[in-house]
Amino acid sequence: MSWIDDPAFAADRPFGPQTLPYGVVETADGPSVAVRVGDHALPLRPIADEFTGELADLVSAESLDALLAAGRPAWSALRARLRELVTATAAPDGAVLLPLADAQVRLPFTVGDYVDFYSSRHHAENVGRIFRPDGEPLLPNWTHLPVGYHGRAGTVVVSGTDIPRPHGQRKGDAGPVFGPSVRLDIEAEVGFVCGGPPARRVSTSAAAEHIFGVALVNDWSARDIQAWEYVPLGPHLGKSFATSIGAWITPLEAFAAARVPVVEPDHPRLDYLVEDAHWGLDIRLEVVWNGTMVSRPDFTQMSFSCAQQLAHMTVNGATVRPGDLFASGTVSGPDKRQRGSFLELSWSGKEPLTLDDGTERTFLEDGDTVVITATAPGPDGTVVGLSEVVGTIVAAVD
């Protein structure tokens, strides 16, 4: 029983009281930290009197920045108090529920550094076979470390933001050609939002002190620009034009029942990548292209966990700070219908996909919309939801 009259706010639904993701919505009093309850947003500033001490200040903020910096004890205390409030039979004084369909969401935190990894063996092997058909699909370092690159934080956008087709160089018959990308793609990924005190050399056992929550990410990719520029230094303009993130950040604590081992390599890991607890996550994604479900990537197939990625990201002395974001890399499984990019699904354009409306696609066309959703096992047989990440391609800007 709860005062929240929303069928989607139930323990057998993805956004019931077991999930409670955080976001930021516009209200009459400006942006407000909010929690998602079913298909509604509950702004927290109007009910700040229901919280004590530091928590009252955190829920009165205009973004999640202060909450991210507050650290694990505050995160746990706030989540516990929210569960009490949303499962009570009477509404707190001042509580207002906003239907998500009408709510205006904002990017919920200030993105600091952004790192994108490449930790699905199935994806890496597929891409290797496409880009290097005469060579080994995996390079020798891949199984020893979570390969990644430092992305562009300033172009991380909230779900629902339109994505203009990017310009750049691509290979032509007689040299490079400049213009809008003609091989625009997605990458279905899982992102991790960092918090807690700034730290260097974070061990795998300390990951929970520095990972606040989890969100879906779409790392939009211009494959023609990427293919021309990525040798010898890797991704740049083919990736940096836009990365979409879900509007609601599901707390790491919500995934306690979803933790699983990562896929182990056929050799020992270096000591700093060894885990004393499992940090793989049983997350199942779904990719919908113009209303057609085209893929169900399986996050259990990843070869490195979020804890291993964070350990690697900081082992050289680099600092992780509140607001830093890192993403898993494209999530792909062993089956064709588990591939997390259109590069793989269409095998670089050679195998078009037929959508439910009868149209064929290899890469994204202007007007196409992609929706990525996901769920994970929750406590006591429940389901934990990750909020959708949505983007629509619009024409290149001259």
C-alpha cells in the first residue's frame, strides 16, 4: 500500500519502490531534484521538511551535484528515508506528483570527465572482423586491460535531446571528403555516475564508495568519420559530437541482487584488476529503432566490470571526482540479435535490417528515433528499471 496512485509504482514493476532513481525536473520554483516513482516524478524540494540535517539541503538543490559529493553514508540514508516516504499510506505535506509524459527533465548533474570503455568481447571481435578482416579480431592487449578513451564531457546530453547529424572527414576515392556523416550509428551502453570524495588509485574493493548510480548511455558514432581518423590514436570526431544519457540515475544499491561474475580471460588478471566480490551486473537491454525491437544486448557477457574499469581508470594516479561519468562500451552478446550497434547488426551495411513498417535500414537516417531500455533483477524477485535513453536524428546543421 502506498499513497502513490500509479499502477507502475509496484514491486512487480521496474520503477516500483525497489528502484527509486534520481533526476532533475523543472517546477514552478525552478529545477528540483526528484525521484521517479512509476510513471511519475516526485520533486523533493517541496517535501524537504521531511528530511533532517544534510539530507534536507541535498533534496533542496537544483541538481544532483551536491548529492554526488556527499558520499555513500548520505546516499544510503537518503534512499532509506525515501523508501519510508513513498511507501507510507499518507502523502507528505506539500508532495506533488508530475506525470513523466508532461515533466521537463534536465541533465541531472554536471558531467566532469567522461571515459568510454570497450569491454564487450563479442563487440570487439565483431568490429575487429569488420575493420581488420585479414587480421586477428582482438589485439594482444585487449584481454589484459579495459581498453577505453577519454571522451568529451561537454557533449553529453539528456535523453530526449535531438542529435544533429555530425560533419567530418571520411575516406574518398581520391583523398578525404568533407561533409555530413553517411554512416551514423548507435552504441547501447551502461554508464556509471561517480561520486564521493575525490580519489586516486581506487581499488576494486572501494568501487561502491565512488559509484553513485547507473544509467543507460547511447554513444552515438559516425562510423565513416571514425574509420578514417581512428588510426593511429583512436576515436575523436567520430564520437565526440554527442553522447546521450538517461534522465534518471538508478542508485548502485538497487543492483545488489543483480551482481554476477564477469567473464574471465584465459590467463590471470593483474592484481589491481582482481575483485574480492562480483561486480558484473545482470542487466538486459533492449534497442528499439523506429518502433521496431532490433536487439536485446546482454550485459552479463562483459569482460570487465565497473569496479575493474574504475580501478584501471585511476591506477595511473588520475583522480575520480563527483560528476565523472564512465561508460561500459557497446554491449553485445554472442547472438546476432544481441548486438548493440547497427554497425554489427547490418555487418557494416552489407545486411540491411527490415523494420516493422517495411523500410530497410543499415545506418541511421534523418528522422530516425532510437530508444534503449533495460532491466535487472531486484530483491525478492522484483525487477529494477533503468530509465530509457531516447534520441532522434535531425539533419546536419550547415
